[in-house]
Amino acid sequence: MTKKKILIVGPAWIGDMVMAQSLFKVLHQRGCIIDVVAPPWSFVPLKRMPEVRTAIPLDVPRGKLQLKKRYQLAKELRKESYDQAITLPNSFKSALLPFWAKIPQRTGWRGEMRWGLLNDLRLLDKEKYSRMVERFVALAYDKGEAWDKHKFPYPRLAVDQQSLAKLLEKLELKPQEKPVLALCPGAAFGETKRWPSEYFAELAKKMLAQGWQVWLFGGPGEHAIAEAIQKLSGGGCINLIGRAPLDDTIDLFSVVKTVVANDSGLMHLACAVDCSVVAIYGSTLPDFAPPLSEQAEMLSIDIDCRPCKKRVCPLVHLKCLRDLKPTRVAAAIEALN
């Protein structure tokens, strides 16, 4: 029996790509061959997913149409003779590639102006599928096919043990000596997803005093945040920001005991390597994109102006984050361990 070949048009955000692995796992279980086309910056988690045969780069800046480049890639993809395409983003431009690639079955949720581009168009019941991962996984099934939205495989990224051993030696890290707490103080979205640096520092100081190691993770643009945490905590943290690219971070998370992270891609990566995770939510709700882990605690403050989903606090006070004190996060760490 010939296996069904499916092209997935993947999401652009790291966390969304991690959650999409639940869809890939279901399709793989159903005997499908899966290729994923996505922006190159989302390739790191994608290449740690054994269910995916090929990651295909769509090298187009975020938010740009660049129709010629999309059409040229689509012409190349015709050679693969895919049976189906599943488009995860809801944008018009994301539906162009499968249409131009002449893939016979083109599946996705109804989004912006996609009539005709998608011929297996699904109407989303937001109450039935309230979480992003449920909306992804639902597209693995035929229209009207029953499935249990409470039972689907969680993401699980592969860890490169050889690379990990070299990393630990290179960075002079010794996770076997003391339990490791990873702090991920950044969030690309903006300030309304970033728990205050001074709170991270207070938490780090407390955990260091209790005999933990504290490692700081984040992207190159978060050096200032790391420096502030180091200064305020007394300099006892190990700063890996800028020293551990995303693929190294996945491997290092595998030896971490607990991760404290904002609502960010790193939070989802941590869940996908089986860490215990304390996830902090500010302007957003955990309902839509919660940590997919049995070892996760979601923390937030219930105030009238939340969720505003704004990048900058419209009321300036940032109470949704400032009222969530380090003592509460420390208690959550203790409960998980």
C-alpha cells in the first residue's frame, strides 16, 4: 500500500512549530509521509522531530508576500506529487503554495480570503477547539471524522546526546553536582510577556541559596536582561544567553530539573524535552497555548484588564506581571519537585 504524502505549511513561531509536532505525530501514526515547508528560523525544533521526512525552507521575510519566490518554490514542489497539503497558518499567502504546487487536496481552516485556494476548507468552532494544538491535530482527520481532543501525543523533541556531552565540557557545566534551574527571562512578543528582571533575580538568589544551580537562557537580544539578573542576584548565575544557540538549548534543557519561562518559544521547547516547567503568563491567557506537559504549572494574575494581548501595557502599570511575586513562583518550583 502506497503511503500518503502530505506537505504541511508550517507556522513561523518556534512555540507554534513545537505544538505542531502533535499533528505530525498523529499523521505519522496514520502511516503518512510528512514534509514541512516553513521559514528557516523555525527549523531547529523541526529537525528534532523524527516524524518529519524533510524540512523545506521558505525563505521569505515575515509578513512579506514575495509572490515570485513562493511561486518558484511551488513549481519545484510539483515534482513531489503530494497527495494532500495541510496549511496551518490562517493567512491568504500561506495557502498560495499548495495551490500553485497543484496538490489535489488542500486542507486548512477558513482564514483570510482562502476560498478556492483551499478545497478542503474547515469551519472552526472556537469553543470546540479552544487550544491551538487541538486546531492543528483536528486537521489530521477527515472532515466529520470523530476523534478525542483530550487524547493526542504531546511534542517530544530528540536530544543529541553526543552534542550534549561536548556542550557540557565546552561550557564547563556540571548538572550532576547540583539540581539546575533554568530561567528564560525573554519573550519576543514584548514587555507584556516578560516577567520583571528583578523578580527573576530575586528568584535566582533564593534558589542559589537553597543549593541549586541557575542557568540563564535566551536569544542574542536579551543580553541586557541577563546582565540585570546577574547584577541583582549577586552574580551567581551561569549566563548562557548568546552562548547556547537554539539547538544547543534543546540539548541542555534535557539535563535541567526545572525551567521558569515566560509565555515563549523556550517554554514550549522545555516541555518538549520533558522538563518540569513553571510558565508565567501576563497579557495572554494559558488557555490557547498552554505548556503541553504533565509536569507544568501555569501562573497568572486575574485582573480586569487581562488579557489585553497587547505588546505594550496600555495602562502602563503591568500589574498582570508585577503582581505575580517571586514567592509564588518559588512555591510552584517546590511543588513540582
